[in-house]
Amino acid sequence: MQKIKSLMARQGLKSPQESMADLSPVENLRIPSKEELRELREQPIDPQAEQEIIDSIEEVYFSNDSFDMVQHELEKLPPELNLQELEEYRDKLKRQQAAVSKKVADLILEKQPAYVKELERVTALQTNLQLAAVICTNARRQLSVAKEGFTEASLGLLANQRRRQLLTGLLKSLRTIKTLQRTDVRLSEMLEEEDYPGAIQLCLECQKAASTFKHYSCISELNSKLQDTLEQIEEQLDVALSKTCKHFDVSHYTKVQLAYTLLGKTQTAMDQLHMHFTQAIHNTVFQVVLGYVELCAGNADTKFQKMQYKDLCTHITPDSYIPCLTDLCKALWEVMLSYHHTMQWHEEHDKQETTPTPEDAAAAESDELAVDRSYVKKKLEHGLTRIWQDVQLKVKAYILGTDMSNFKYDDFIVVLDVISRLMQVGEEFCGSKSEVLQESIKRQSVNYFKNYHRARLEELRMFLENETWELCPVKSNFNIAQLHEFKFMGQCRSPSVSPSRQAASSSSSAQEELSLFQQYQREGNPFEMHMEHKEEETEDVLASNGYESDELEKSVYQDYDSDSDVPEELKQDYVDEQTGDAPLKSVPRETMRTKKKSDYNLNKTNAPILTNTTLNVIRLVGKYMQMMNILKPIAFDVIHCVSQLFDYYLYAVYTFFGRNDMYESSGLGLISSRLRTTLNRIQESLIDMEAVGENAGVHGPAEDRKEKVPSPHLSQLVVLTNSGTLYGLAQRVVATESLVFLAEQFESLQSHLDTMMPAAKKPFLQQFYSQTVSTASELRKPIYWIVAAKAIDYEQMLLMMAGVKWDIREIMSQHNVYVDVLLKEFEQFNKRLGEVSRHVRIPLPVSNVLWEHCIRLANRTLVEGYANVKKCSNEGRALMQLDFQQFLMKLEKLTDLRPIPDKEFVETYIKAYYLTENDMEQFIKNHREYSMKQLANLVNVCLGSHINKKARQKLLAAIDDIDRPKR
């Protein structure tokens, strides 16, 4: 195009031929001359040949315009030139040039019309361009004039107004951005004020506003900053949530929950809360135990903080064990109370939720809230068991970390009490039976109780061997409920509640109905109770030691002795005075009773008879029952040990005062088969008989002997051979009646023990009461029999009866002297009883047994004396009756015992003398209570009077037949 323009500018419009002549030299080289063209036209045209010639041209000739063909051809020449070859080559080149030139000329001629037409268009375009240039010049000139005159001023005003509006909007945006940038200060203030919902609300609003101005570059940084602030708020919110695990505050928790609701993370909050509670339990118990361990360790270099909690528990010392356990439970109570408050908050919050509106959006929102509430409720309910399980495991590790077998009883009871209270908390917290705690405390209890009971049995043996069987002066209204070991029974009927719980609940009936979480909802702690109540426990069971004044005591006894001139009436006062029976001689006996009514409880009719050892056993029973009351799983083991305490006491009283083979073989059935079985059972199961012998430990397994206790020995201070003290009657009364009193206390405890005994083991308890406890009073017979057998000289009476003539022929009106001697013995016995009663109250059952034994022995001695008679007449038999009637008449004045024991035994024997042969034979068969000697003597004495020799032989044979099976 440039070439065309240059040509047009230089030459104007020319013909194609002229134009062809004006081409550049290079182009002239390539276009053939007219002569050549003419030659070419004249040459015959063979297109194929022409095309072959063009194809034979080297490619290099078509490469570019800068190709130097001359140089190319010269370089192709060979070193040695051959003229003929050069000419041939030259002709070839000419032919090629001619073919190309002809081809070019043909193409030019072919395109010439199009060339001419295009050239005309170019000329027209040039003319139009010149015209456009003129128009533009004029327009510019006119616009310049308009600008100067009108447009510049008016449009300037419009532009300024538009710029003002833009700047006003920008200023508003900048102010908003400035406020957004300052919100971090306000957010910090709100977080310090713990206004988490407000902070989150503000932060979310700021984020919303920031999204409106996101086209500003500074806003992107602000958005990032707000996001960081929101994350920081969530972190602080998590910390605030963790604080509610130990100290729940309604307003604080409400703020936290509202904040999580604004974040839309209610379910996440609940998950976090449970994680915090678990962490709080671990951190709390660890810090409590660590504090006590470090306190007790002093300056030890041991790194306790790096220890595991379980290992840390093993470093607790016995002195700090209970305070640490109490603080541990207090701390765990705070955590559980916080969880309880949390559940209450959610329950109340759910109730306050309004019913959803029918609008779709509100309905959808309420559905989402319902899902959240359902999730929270299930999570909280599930968390109850989980948290209690964590508490149990932590306390279990603490319980089993220390060997409590050597703890004092009171300390161990405190431990049981605290754990029992904790189990009660667990039951109220989630309805759990606390199997983990029960198992761990059972292990410790069984271990402790085994050692404790063994030590108590040994202690009881020591008490018994040092016991002088003197009265322990207790008040007349003494009751085991007054002992602090039994306080737990009177304070609450339910045996399932711990002592401290019972003590706490006894304060008011309204409080009994409240759960622990209700009682201590606002303040206080259930694990502070037992220490307070323990300080309040006092008992007032011991009487003042002696009379109010020595003069009163002296006057009482002087008055008692001054009435010796009327022995028949007043020598029985010791019985009626102690039993409270209506006196026959009302004036002197009432006077006597009035004089003896003092504060000296030994002389009060209803003062219990017991010793220090008895009181010790009762206290032990109370302690055992406390342990059993708190820890049901070992109830049977404890009751079994309680029965051993009673067994050992009963066996000791029997061996000390009732074992005497000579009197046991009297044939009077002093020891019943039930009592005999009980004593044998105790001896086999509880008494270590080998410990006394030289070969101790040789026989029997060591484990069996470990469960047994050596038989006790009576203290050398107790003298049972002195006739002046009625062979230790005071000690015998104290021992026997203290056993009876102990049995009565066991009877009163039966229903309570029965409620605590497992159903499968109740037959053991029933058997213990029916075969052991109920036999205590049966020991009176063998023990007092020894006194009765020695108190009266029955041998002297037999000798005196042997000197009496019974074959007299006239009826006598005066009884024999042996009756007066015997009655004198009884009067002396009565007096001695009176002397004993000054020191020891003799209950009516005891006096009855003593009198019964003495009278029974006297009557049997009478029969034995009558059976020694060789000859006897009817008048002699009448004398026997007279003697016996005189004895009965005087005896009835000495004792209130009715009927007189064995009265028929004597009368029947005397009257048997008058029986005929047939009646005598029937008498022998029916009355086997008489000895063979007595029956044989009866037959022999009757010989000659109304029985012949043949009948005598027959009757003796009948007696022999009766005796044969006994041999």
C-alpha cells in the first residue's frame, strides 16, 4: 500500500504500462523486457513444459528478496571452468528466467482490471479524508468557543455537587468504619463485666456491618480482627462455663447460656460443660489430696505434683486421712451440687419457654430449639451417672489407698459415716446404689472388722479375767439408748441412714422429708454434720458414787440391823424390798422402804445389775451395730461377731460360777439340754481349748485356731469359798444378772438386727435368739445351786435325823429338834441374804431360785433321812408328818415362795408307808423320782406291819426292774 501511495504521490494516475516502467530496479530484474515478452509470446507455449521448468528452479530463489542470486551462482562454479558446461548452464538459467517472466506477465495481465479498480477507490478515499480533516478543524474551533462561553461553568457546578454527595456518603462510611474499629475497646469492657451475650451481639452486628463495607481495603483487616475477637470471646465463654462447675451462680450461668444460644452452639456448650465437670472432679480431688500430702510430707523433695492421683492417695497419713476424706467429699459435693443446680436451671428454663407461633419461620425456629432442648436434657440425664461414676472412682482410689485395719474404732466409724453420707448423696443425685463405693468400703470394712473383732475378743477376755464382779453404779432409769453408741437408733427408725444423717434429721420432722440437695441448696455442706454432732454427744448413765451423805447410808443400815428382835417378820424384807411386792407388815416395811430411798442406785428396786465388762460388751454391740447400720453388705459378718461377744460372756459366767460336776450330777436337771447344747457349741466353735495346754498349736489348723479365743480364768480377787459371803453370792448375782440384763438388751435389739440381716441369713439370727440368748436366765439354776448346796448344812441334819427313834408307840405332840436346827439354818441363810442385799440388789427371780434350791435340797434331805430309818411305826410316821408340817409352817414365814417346792415329794413319801401291797407296787412304778434306795427302804420298813415277806420280794423285784434299764 505504501508503494502504491508513493507511486501515486510521485506520478499521479498513470497507465499500467507506465507504472510498470517506474518499478524499482529489483522489480525490473524480475519483469522481462518488451523484446523478451515478444520472444516469449512467439515461442510455442507448452504449459506442462513451462511448469516443469519453473519446478526445476532451486528453492533458494524463492526464499526472500535479499537473496543475492549472482553471488549464489558464482559460488556454485566449479574450480575448473568448462566453457561448454557454463554455456549450457547459462541457457538453462535463461530458460528458467523466461518461464518465470512469462508466468509473471500472465498474472499481471490477468489482475490488471482489478488493479485499476482498486486504484480508483484509493483515490476516492483520499478525497474523503481531506474533506473530513476540514470538518474536524471547524468543529474543534466551534467547541472551543462553546467551552469558553457556557459549558465549562455549568458542568463544573454539576460535577462539584456530585462530588459533594459522594464525599458525604464516604464520610458516613468512614464514621461507621471508625466506630467498628473502636468496638474492640467496648468488647473488652463487656468481657470484663462478663456481659457475654452483649459482647457477642455487638460482635455479630459489627461483622454484619463490616460485610456492607467490604469494598474498603481496611475492612478486610477489621473483619479478620472481629473474627479473632469472636474466637477470643468463645474462649472466655468456655472459661466462664468451667467456673459454674464448682460454684453455680444463676445469673452467671444464664448469661453464659444466652451467649451460647446467640452463637448457635447450645449443644456444643453442653458437651463442653460435661468435659469441664469431669475435669473439675479430677482437679478438685487431686488438689485436695495433694495439699494434705504436701502438708504432711513437710520439706520432702518428692515431686508429688507429677504423681498419678492413685499413687498420691497412698501417701496420705492416718492422722490426716479423715480430714482429707471430709474435705474431699465436701469438694465433690460442691461439684455435684453445681450439676444439680444446672439441671434445675434447664428444667425451669424449659418450663418458661412460650408456645410456638403458627408462623412458618417461628415454627422452624421453635423446632430447632426443641431439638436443642431434647439434646440438652438427654445429655444432662446421661451426665448424672457419668459424673457419679467419676466421683465413685476417685473416692474408691482414696479409700483403697490406705490400710485402715489399725484405725481407731471411732475414726473408722467416721469414715463409714462419711462414705455412707456420700452414698446417700449418690442415691439422691442419680438413683445409684453406689456399687463401686460399697465394694471398696466393704473390702476395707471386712479387713478392719476382722482385726477389730479379734482384738475386742482378746480385750473382753482380759476384762473378764480382771473383773471382780462388782456392781457398776448406773442410774435407775438406765437404758442402752442413753449410750452414745446407740444414739443412732433413737434418732432415726430407718437403719439405712448414716448416724450423722440421723442426727441431722432428728432436729425437725419437716427437715426429714427434704433431700440433701434441698437442705443444703443455699449454704452448708452435709459432710460438716457429723463433726458437729459428735461434739454434742454426751451420756449421763452413771449414778453418783454412793449415797448423798455417809450419815444417810449409815442410818439405813443401822435401821435394818436394829430390827433383829423380830426376825420372822423382817428377815424377808430383802426380798420384798427389792422386788416391790406388797408388804405383809405394811408400816415397818414402808418405813424401811422410805428410809432406803436415796440416790444410791444400788438400793433402788429398778436399778439394773451390770458390771463394767457388761457395759463394755453393750458398747461393743452398739459399735458393731453402727458399723452394720452404715454398711449393710457385711451385716451378717457383724451379727455373727455380735453373737460371739454374747457367747463368750455367757461361757465365761458359766465357767466361773456354774461349772461343778458334783452338783450337776444331782439329777435335778439343773442344766437343760438346750443350755448344754449351747455351751458345747460355744466351746467347740469359739473356745481355743489347746491354748491352755502345753501342746498349743500342735493340733488343729492355724486358721481355725486364729478364729478362737482361749477360755478365760476367774480373777484371783474373787473368792467363792467364803461361807460368810454365801460363797461369793454377791459376785454370782452380779455376774448372772448382768448376763440376764445383757440378754434382755439383746432381746430388745432383735427387731432392729432382723431388719438389717439379709433374708438368707435370718435363720441364723432366729437360732441365736432361741438357743442362746433365751438360755441366759437358765444359768441361774446351776450357779445358785452351788450356793444353796453349801449355805445349809444338810449333812448335819442327816446325822441328827439318824439319831431319832421312829418306832415309837404313842403319838407325839412335840416335833423333833432337827427341825429347829434346820429352821435356824434357814434363818441364818435369810440373814446372810439380807447382808448381801445391802451391797447387791437381789431380784425376785434370784431369791426365788435360791429359796427353791435350798427348800428342794432340804426336802430331799428329809426324804433321804426318812429313807435311812430302819424301823418305823405308824406313830413314827405321824411324827415325821408333824416334823414336816412344823418345818413348812415356820418356812412359810421366812419366804413368800409359793407353793413350797417338793412339798408333795416329802408328803407322798411319808404317806406311802400306809399303802397296801398292790398300791405299793403301783406307787413304785409311778414315782420314779425317788431313788432305788429310798423305794427299797420304804418296802423294808413296811415289812411286818402290812406287807409280808413274799410281797416284799415281789416289790423289791419290781424296783430292780425299774433300775435295770438305767444301768
